[in-house]
Amino acid sequence: MQIHNDHVQTIHDGTAQKDALMNATNVAEARIEAWPDEPTWIKQWWLLLVVFGFFYAPTIAGMVGDWWNNPDYSHGFLIPFAIAYLLWQKRDIYRRLPAISSWWGLVIVVSSQVIFLLGFLGSEFFLQRFSMVLLVAGALVFAAGWQFLKESVFPLLLLVLTIPLPAIVFNELALPLQLVASSWAERFLRVCTVPVYREGNVLQLATQMLNVTEACSGIRSLVSLITLALMVAYFTPLRWWMRTVFVLSAVPIALVANAFRVAGTGLLGQWFGPRAASGFFHLFSGWVVFLLAFGVLLGESALMQHWAKPRGRIIP
């Protein structure tokens, strides 16, 4: 009787092993069907990149030129490296995802080209450049599916932040920011017992007159700091609402930092003469204040992580 039971158990184990082997084989075949052969897949995407570069070469060249000539978007040179790192970090995730093509991707691609045409006819560079991001999103959905787009949302968002704002939006934001910077700088100077008279965005000191222009409105530090805040929040182990609060806090930090920079320019001119408030010292002070603002942002991230860390009682 014992021998019979052992024989039945052996047959049962063999059947279970056979079923497990068949399941593993089916899973492997499903993955092969879901994901094409890697060399073919690479050739397809290289072909897509060549076509993309051919049609969008003038658009990309113009955007890179703005990065070089417009200090407000000089952070754009760092974003391609950040995107490449993010994609490399997610390479295993992309390999595991099933490639499920969707015709909605073709709709997005066509919509991107309509937007590009509208931007080209209206000489609106923002629409032309935004259509480039939309084209990439549509190509991902059409070739690989919505899961790939979901995993690529953050890199695409970083790419959007490198596109200079339309002139009408920039002008609408610049003037209020100029008034905020000049008003807060006036208060800082008065706290430092420096006599100052403000009229609009113009600060009149005893030794000089400071005109808070569009370049000093704070858009440069605002856009760059929001971009850095998004990158820090992405790698910080916090809940979604804490990450949202962290990113939004970059706005007041950037405004205070810019007002402090304007006030510091006034103090330099008051103590060391008007030359100290312009040229190299003015540019250098902008970098110093921005680094201080980024340091405050990192300190806030550390405090939020410490506060969010679970605290349990140690039982003796």
C-alpha cells in the first residue's frame, strides 16, 4: 500500500512539473509575441528617429538657439541628459511591458501635425515645438501602447519645460513679477535702513536708480527652479500630495530669491558704487542667489522626508 501511494505521488509530481513547464513556455511565447525581436525593434525606432530629425531639424535648432541666447531657458541643455538617464533607468520596465499598439496614437500624431501647421502659418514657435512633444507621445502610443506613454510622461513633461513660453504669455507673467520683485526688494532695503523710493518697477536710491526689467522679473529662476523641483520630487520617496506641495513651494521660493537679488543689487550699489551693481557682479549674484534658493529647496525636501518617515516606539 505504501509503494502504491509513493507511485501515485510520483505521477502527481511529474504532472505538476509538466504543467509548470508548459505554463512557463506559454508565458515566454506570449512575451515574444508581445515584444518583437530586439534588433528589429531597434531598427524601427532608429528609422523613426531619422524621420523625426529630418522634419523637425529646423524646430530643434531654433529651440537650442533659444537655450543658448535666452538665459531664462539655459537649463534646457541639462534636460536631454536627464531624460536619457530616466529612460536608461527604466529600460527593464520598458522591456517587461507588453507592446499593445493603439490606433489612438495615430490620431495623436495627426493632431500634432495640425498643431505644427497652425504654428507654422501663425509664426508661433511654441506650437511648433509643442507639436514635437505631442508627436513623440503619439508615436509611443501607436507603436507600443498606452503603458509606454504612462511610463514616459515625466520625461515628456521635462521636455515641455524646455520650450520657451509664447510671447503673449511671457508678457502677461513678466509685468506682475516685475512689480512683485520691486515691491519686496523695497521692503528688504527699508529693513536694511537704506532710503528708497519706488514708482512701479523703478527703485530710486540715493546713489543710483534700479529698473527691474523683464530680465530681472524672476521668470528665469522660476522656470528653472520648478524644473529642478520636479526632478527632486520624482526621486524623493514621498506621497503624491507631498510632492505636489513641494513642487508648488518652488514658486514662492523663487519669488523671494529674486526679490532678495534685486535688494542685494541695491545694497552693492549703495556700499561700493553703481559699478558693483552691474556687469559681472550682477550676473554672479544671480547665480549665487539661485544656488541658495536650490539649497533651500533641498533642505525642504530633507525636512519633508524626515517628517514623513514612519516613527515607531522602541519596545524594550
